[in-house]
Amino acid sequence: MVKDTLSTTSNSSNTHPFTPVEKDTSSLFLQALKCQPVERTPVWLMRQAGRYMPEYRKLRSQVKDFIVLCQNPELACEVTMMPLRRYRLDAAIIFSDILLIGQAMGLPLSFQEGEGPVFAPRIESLKQVEQLETNEAADKLSFVSDAIKLVVKELNNIPLIGFCGSPWTVATYMVEGGTSKDFSKIKTLAWQQPETVELLLDKLSETTIKYLKAQVKAGVKALMIFDTWGGILSDHAYKRFSLAAVQKIVKALKADEATKSTPIIFFAKGKYTLFSDLVALGIEGLSIDWTVDLGWVREQVGQKIALQGNLDPTLLMATPDMLQQEVARVIQSHGKQPGHIFNLGHGILPQTPPEQVERLIEWVEMYSLRT
Ligand code: 1CP
């Protein structure tokens, strides 16, 4: 039924058959990221390896400590591959976490059952920030490079995405001590001692640049910067505390021969008032949450930057009919021009039924518009 109502614009299988067996689709993700025409919309999902998968839960019941899982290249490779074995996805993302960098810089991190990440002690003073390590910190994350090398061998041409958190987003966890509801600790520190927060952001930026360069050297084909919590700041504060650090990272990567051609996707969750600044970063893609219409975003950003997104992750708990309609709506909202990578507007939720992911991927293929 959904298909009928949309048949004038949908790329239904009888008009443009997609035959994965005959065609090499390995570079669809990178082509779309370069805003080149593609025969169908590529798809991958934020947090595609995670607790919604029975095989992941089984491994997690054996390896109780999440950090141990990330630090073991063989296990991290195995988890990265789990969704690729189950679904026909167009990209993989290395299994790791944005917070490990804080630990590498010397702030003890743990992940507690039901509680999420915990930094203890949390950052409260300039002195603590001064003591954070930057010289060797990126080297302490070499297990991520080792895992990348293993995954690249297994992936067979499917592009692997490397990632980091934005310095601001990582700093929120280091100052709050973990997940926060109102971010009052980091905001208070920023208003009372902006130089302390800025030093922390500088140190995180410096380490992140080295860390991302190492990921590219190890074999990732694209990079993603997650700024999950930039949206809690006013535009003015965002430019100072989040955007400036991301700018520094992008500038350093684009100035280096070894990394300048690796495309970068930026997830500035909930920050849709500063599109011209986001585009001016000189990145290749923007990841968009579900609160805005992709077609509207496309009008704001022009044709030269790819858009990734933006299905509400809770729609994976909807009825199949509703999910189907919404997949079609997202694709049609972006429209026929090149540069759309289908994804969720945020990470997949642990309660997601795995068979809904299978349906989603099938429907992305069915409703894809040839660009
Ligand atoms: O098994 C478990 O209990 C751990 C759950 C888990 C997983 C699967 C955590 C703890 N991290 C991860 C992996 C992860 N984290 C990936 C892997 C690759 C993939 O996408 O498959 C990525 C890209 C992240 C990124 C990440 N971690 C972000 C940015 C994206 C986002 O979702 O907003 C953030 C904010 C984190 C912090 C973090 N790590 C883990 C949790 C539960 C959280 C979020 C805590 C919070 O809600 O504040």
C-alpha cells in the first residue's frame, strides 16, 4: 500500500532493479559522501554493533568489562563485523567508544552496568586539566589501530569508518563524571573558569588529531566526529566551546597529505541554527538527527555536502507499516539529488528487534531514488 502511494517517485524494483550479485556496490557510501550519483541510497546505522544483537549480548555476557572488549583487537574486530554478517550494510564503523581518549589522557574511566560511563575522579580544576597527558595519549589507543587493520582484512572493500567524539562532547563526560541531564557542572565551569574548559578542549583536540591520523593510517576510509552534546549550548557558546575545537581538528586533517582526502562526517546533534558555520568547516558530510526534515536541511546547506540520516531510532519499534512509510518519507524528503546516506538520527536502541533492521535495509533499497 505504501509503495502504491509513492510509486511515482520511488525506485521500485520493477523500474530500476538492484542486483547486488551483479554489481559492485562497495563504494556506494563513499560515492554518496562525495555527492556523486549512485544507483541506490547507501545505508549504515549509528551503533550498528550493539546490545540489540543477540550475538553481541552473548559476547558481552562473557566479557563483562566493556573497555576490555574495546581494547582487545580480535574481539573489537569480531563485534565490528557482527552487523555486517547479519545485514547488507554499505559501511562498517570500528567498534570502540568516544570516551576512551579521556582514559588515555589519564582520567580513570569505567562502564558500570546500568549506569553507563563513569569518570572518577571527574575534572573540577585547572590543575587536573594541566596534569592530563597529551604526548603519549594517542599511542595508548593503538589497540584501535590494531583492530582497524584486522577489520579491513575481513571487510573485503566495504568502507570502514573511524571516529572520535568532539572535544566538547568528550569534555562533558570528563567534567560531569558521566552521563548528565542538565550539564550544569560543565556549564558552570565554562562560565566561571573558561580558560580551564578551553585548555581541556585544546588538549582533547591535540590528542584527537593524532588519534584520527592513526586511524586513517591503519585503514579507515572515512571519519566521523560525534558532537552529541553541542546542541545544549547557545549558538554563541557553541562557536566558542564546540565548533572552534572541531575546526582545529578538521583544519589539521585537511592540511596533512596523509589525511586530507579522507572524508569527514560531522554529527552536530540538535544544532541546526548554524548551518553556514557547519558547511564552512570544509567537511564532506553532516549527520542529521530526526527533528528536522532532510529536504529542509538540503535547502539550507546547498548541494556540495552529503547528508546522513535521519530516521528517528524509535521508529524501529513501530509497526512494519509505519516503519516502511517513514523510510520512504526520509528518502523522498531528501529527494533525487546526490548526497544522501541513509542512517538513523541517533544510535540504534538496545530494545530494537533485529528483524526490523533487516526490513529497514530492504526498504531503503526499495525506495531508493537513482541520483
Ligand atoms: O555493551 C555495552 O553495555 C556498552 C554500550 C556501548 C556501545 C555498544 C557503549 C557505552 N559504547 C558503545 C559503542 C560505541 N559508542 C560506538 C561503536 C560503533 C557503532 O556505532 O557500532 C560508537 C560510535 C559510540 C559513540 C559514543 N559513545 C557516543 C556518540 C554517539 C552517540 O550515541 O551519541 C557517545 C555519547 C558515547 C558515550 C557512551 N558510551 C557508551 C554509552 C552507553 C554511552 C552513552 C551514555 C549517554 O547516554 O550519555
